[in-house]
Amino acid sequence: MSSLDLSTRSWGSGPKQALLLHGISSNAEGWWRVGPALAELGYTVTAPDLRGHGMSPTSADLTLASYTADVLAIRAGWDLILGHSLGGAIAVLALTERPGLTPILILEDPAVAIPAPELAIENLLKSYVAPISQEEVSRRNPTWHREDCRIKVSAIIESRPAMVEQTIRQNVPWNLVEEVVALEIPTLVLGAEFEPVVPAEFGRDLAGMNPNLTFYQIGGSSHSMHRDEFDAFWARVVDFLP
């Protein structure tokens, strides 16, 4: 298994190193508020476009193992890793393979388990139904900042429906509960209130199985809470950082 050389964006030049991993059908630019905010806290922030996303190369191999290999090739160690959705799953697998990769982990509604892959594919592919426009993204996500809507349109156009579908199909059964329960570093799991990947009961169960995990549900949020409830999301992030 060979890793791909991922395109990355960066913010800041501080002594601490942070890695941001986006979700499926998104891109590094989607961290446009989180990256600068972390930079103000003294981090040099790196955000890759995952394979098949943004400006990074694509591949027929869309296994989580390959996504993870790409990320592990960026740098040997980080002071913080924050992963959203697919990015959260990749972060968990990266820590499983390299436990000393970071001392602190934040998972934003991470794709820990996908028990109904066909339904997941159906829901994800709705983003690719015309019209793919800023106005349509805004209509579907009325609480998003206009810049988030613009970036999401670009991310959808840059990616492909086949990539989304194969990312799910090539990783069935998708279940990382054992890996999450085995995490040995302080880990914050943030769950959404509406259509969550990690419902509150599931999140509390995970935290009950691993004393290193802290679960918190962001009220009023959807799966993309760094977009639709940024202030509440950011307050939890800052509160968790050492």
C-alpha cells in the first residue's frame, strides 16, 4: 500500500502543530474559521485535502487504511489532531497504528460506525443532485455562513459521486468502536443534535467504556457543527485544549 502526496493548506506559524481532517465530500478550505482560530492560540495548522477530495490526487483504492496511510505520511507527530466525520475515523485509525502520534484528539461527530451503508450512500449522494449551487446549499443549510456554502459547492464539484459511494462500499463493515474504546489519550467526542453520526446515547456509551473519552452534544447542531454552530463548537474545543 503506497500513500499519496496530499495537497495541504496551512495557517499560522506557532510552535505547536495541529492537524485538521475534513469529512467526506469536503476539503481543507472548509476549515477556514477553525484553522485561523487555532493559529491565534499558537498552532501551526495543517489541513490536507484527503485523497479524491479538493486538489489531492484520487485513487481507486478508497479504503480507510489507505486514507490513513496518506495522513501518516504528512508528519511524524502532532500536538493536536481534530477530525470531522470521515476525518474522525481516519484520526482514530492513525492513533491505532501510531499511538504516540498526538497527545490530544478531538472528534467532531466522527464516523465511528455506519450500520446502514446503503442509506448512508443515498443520503451522501443527495449533495450531488443538481442544482449544485451556493443558493441551494444555503437553502439546505440555513444556519451556515455564506462562505461555508461557497466552499461546500467547490468541494462537491472537486469530488465525485463514485468516490463517495466507493468510500463507503470499500469499508463495509464500517465499525471502529473497538479502536475508539482503546484510545489511550484525552479525547473529546462532539455529537450533533440533529441527524447525528454519534447520537447522545451512543456517545455516552463510548465515554462509559473509555475513561479517556469525554462526550458532549452541541445543542442545535447538525453533523457539520463547525459550520452551523461555530461558537458553541469552538467554545468546547478551547475548553478541552490544555
